[in-house]
Amino acid sequence: MRKVMSVAVASTLFGSVGASAHVPEDEWREFKAQYAALAERMNALEAENQKLREMGAGKFVTVEDLSATNEKIATLEKQNSATGWAESIKWKGDFRYRYEDIEQDGKDDRDRNRIRARAALVAKPSDTTEVGLGLASGGDDPVSTNQTLGGGGSTKEIRLDMAYFKWTGLENAYLQAGKYKNPFYQEQKSSLIWDGDFRPEGVAIGWANDMFFANASYSFIEGDSKNDDDGIFGAQVGVNFKLFDNLKITAAAKYLDIPTKDREAVFDDDFFGNSSVNKIVDGELKEVYEYDYKLYNASLGVSFALFDMPITVYGDYVENDDADDLETGYLAGVKISKAKKKGSWQLQYQYEDLEADATFGLVTDSDFMGGGTDGEGHKFSGKYMLSDKWFLGATYFDGNAGVDLGDDADYQRLMLDTGFKY
């Protein structure tokens, strides 16, 4: 632009040379001075334009640049579409290391080191459908995924822990089927009826809003009619509400029908504390369960804050309507604080008395008094969070096993844990 303007001005000047002879000398000098000033101004403008071009380098996109960018965007969109399924899948799991010491009258003292490792792959094929597949350490025990270390460094077993689908297409409701986590609400993870590791196999439905909830399920004892396909039916209703800003109450009631009468031991030829009798069944003398388990269960939790510290007082009660005697069980406890984030902690105490035929022994707590029913005693526990996903914990049981039908032996068990979630 500078050159164009210079040429134009110069042409004007030199084209006027012939006429300059008729222009007075004073006017000619003034004209040349004006030309010099104009040339100086043009040089300044050119320098300013150059500076602006340097400052804006790389900030202007040509048509060719936009075309290349659009091609890259299209490629990325295609790749994202091809791998979009990965966004609907997530891994989650946990690992726990435990040292355990057990002392029981009439038996040798026992200490062992155990691990529990669980991992689950959860996918969402649609906004209302979830499909899960979980694996866990341990053997085929229905209520434990612990694996004892040793055996000369032998490889350890991995089993199917979960395999299910869950549909949430109706507001506040769900339907699930397969092998899944226990759907019933349990106050403070109470194991009076269900061990935390137990995974029902069957169908479950549920509904909940801000105040009320309800669950129902049908779980197989045997899923093949040739092996007697009776199952466990259960239904639960509950409510949770706040009376004041810092006082919350949760209450639930549940009914379970577990048909076991005249059935042989369901697992490992063991009745896990329940009453059994020798009886002729189908023309053969067999040891079978003496009762069915028609259970009425009620639980209550009251949570409040004392000097800004969360405290929960809770209880859980069960009664077997089919048994003639030894048909009740309960636990009551208190939990102080809550171990959730790094640096948080909790302490917990509870007392439990579970008579021999109060509930189905196979699926109740596998740790309390050696597992099953027919035990009573204290449980002390504590937990501290080293990080949001890493904890240290300790649990101590002190009581009696075999109180009703066994040898009424003193029982102590210490468990020291460290665990991680991911």
C-alpha cells in the first residue's frame, strides 16, 4: 500500500513539472514540504500496520486452516462414537487384609491371615438399565469371600460374586434379577439375619421416596425343580424421617418365609446352629431341619448429633413363628461418629443374643460366635480413615457359642483389618 501511494503522489508531482514553471517559488517550496510530511506520515502508518500484523500472528484462521480443523473434528467425533460404550462401563471393587485370632473353649486356639478381594464391572446399556458382573476371592461359602493365606503359596480361587440386571424405568422403583447385593434395608448393616457377603439369587423389586421405602424378593434355595425348587420369599416396608434438624429416625418391618422343614442341610452338611431331627423322609431316614423359618423382623435406628458428633442408637429383632422354642433373637448397639473421609473415625458397640431357631443359620453373620445361630455376646469395633479410600479397623467378639443346643463354650475373636476401595 505504501508503494502504491508513493507512486501516485510522485506521478502527480512529476506530471506537474511542466506546470511548476508557472508556479511561484514560495508556493512550490510549500508544496514540497507538504509532500515530505505526507511521506513521513505514510512511513509511520506502515510501521504501525507491521506491528499489528506481528501481534496478530497465528490469530487469524484461513479457509484452508478451517477445513483442516473440521476434518480433525469429524475424525474425533467418529472415534468418540466408536468408543462411546466405554463411558457406560465402570470398574469398582475393594481389597481387605485381615489378621484373625480365635479362642474357643474345647478347641485349639487359632490365628490366620486372610484376604478378601472383590471387583465388579457395571455397565449401563441404556439410561434405565444396569448390568453387573462381579468376581470375588474365596470358595463356595454363601456368606464369606475370605481366602486364608498359606498352602505353600498355592493359587487361590476366584468365584462369581454377582451377575444381574437392574431396571429403573419407573419413577422411584427398580426391578432386578440374577445374583445381586441384598436388597433389604439393614439398620447399621445389621447381620442378625443376613451376613454382609450373602448374595441372594432370584428376583427383587423395590420402591422409595424421600420418606417411605418398600422391598420384596424371591430367592432360590434350589432353582431346579428336580432338586426341590422352593425359595425364600421376603417383603419389607420402612420409613425414615426427621423430627428436628439433628434427629433422624429410620424404622423397618420385614417378613420372611424360608421353607426348610424336612429338608436336609442346604450347605456343607451343616445346620449352622438350627435344630435338626432324624426323620424318615421319602422312605429314607435322614437328618433334616426341624422347622421352617417364618420370620418377623423389626429394626429401628435413631441418629442425632451431640456436640457436633454424630451418634446412632439402634436395635434389630427377629422371631420365628414356626418354632416352638428358642425362636427369638435381637441385637442393640450404639455407633459414635462416622468413618467416611480422610482423618474421620468411628467406634461401635453392640450386644447380640440369637437363639438357635430364631432365624436361618446358614445366611446369618459368619463372624459372630463362629457363625450361624445359637450364640450371644458383645461386639466392639473401631475404624479410622487413613485416606478417603483406605482404612484401618479392629473388631473384637466376646461371648458364648452353642448356648442352647451346643456346649455353651466361651468364645473370643479378634480381627485386625486394613482395606481399600477403588
